[in-house]
Amino acid sequence: MSKAPFLAGVILSLAGAGVIMEAMRLPVIPGQTYGPGLFPTVIGIGLLVFGAVYALNARRPTEPAIVPEAEWAAPDAEEGSAPERPFYGALAWLIAGLAGTILLWETAGFVLLMSVVLMVFMILLGVRLWLAGLVAVASTIMVYAIFIRILTVPLPSGLLAPLGL
């Protein structure tokens, strides 16, 4: 059993329980089906559940991986060279995408902006182009529909306003 991951899972679960308890103390707004505690409760449940799963997984005994001596080092690897960090480009894109979203929010609209930001982000992380495009557009439209239809939170349509979005 690894003590550090187990403790991290327990701490996450306790933090989730604390978030849930505090969210339940938020006042209910008359006339609304859901109150201000809905999203903190959802986040708290996620922390509680995934913290518990993480802690339980840390308790399982792990077998050491047996790696043949020939695979210890890559044949092209130079002595002392740092491993590749492919996620730096994705992180830079995420920051640039956030800045672009702030600047173009009203003009371009939520669906168009988030689809592009998500698709490029996934491509930079190694997802195939067609799959990144499909997931980005589908998930963005789903989030847009949830905010517009269920939560009644207006999001800008931007360039897609003529299509009725």
C-alpha cells in the first residue's frame, strides 16, 4: 500500500464531504428549481467519489513491473536528456484559447469558439482529427443545450445566430 496516494484520496474525499455540507447550507432562491448549491454539490460528490476510488486503489497491492534489460533505455536516447513534454503546446493553446474566447465571446459565439478550442486542444494531445472534431462539436452543442434549455443561462450565438442557435 502506498501511503501518500491513500492519504491524498482520503483528503480529497473529506474535502468533497466538506464542499457538500457547505453547499447544503446555501439559501434556496424562491421560484427556482435548483439553487446556488447545485454545482458545488455536484463538484463535492465528484471529489468524494473519486477521492474514495483513488484511496481504495492505493490500498491494493501492486506488483513491480518487470522490464527486460534491453528496454531500460531507448536506443536513440542520449544520456541525461530530458523526456519529451508534448503537453506544453496544448497548455499554451489552452491559455491562448481562453484569451481568444474572452475577446471574441460575443462576436463568434460559444459553440463556434469552444468547438475550435476543444478540437485543437485534443489534436495537440494526439487525438485523431476526425475524432477530435466530432467530440468537440458534439460536447459543445450538448453543453450549449444544457445551459440554454435546462439552466436558462443565455450564451452568445455569435456567427451562428442565423441558424437559430
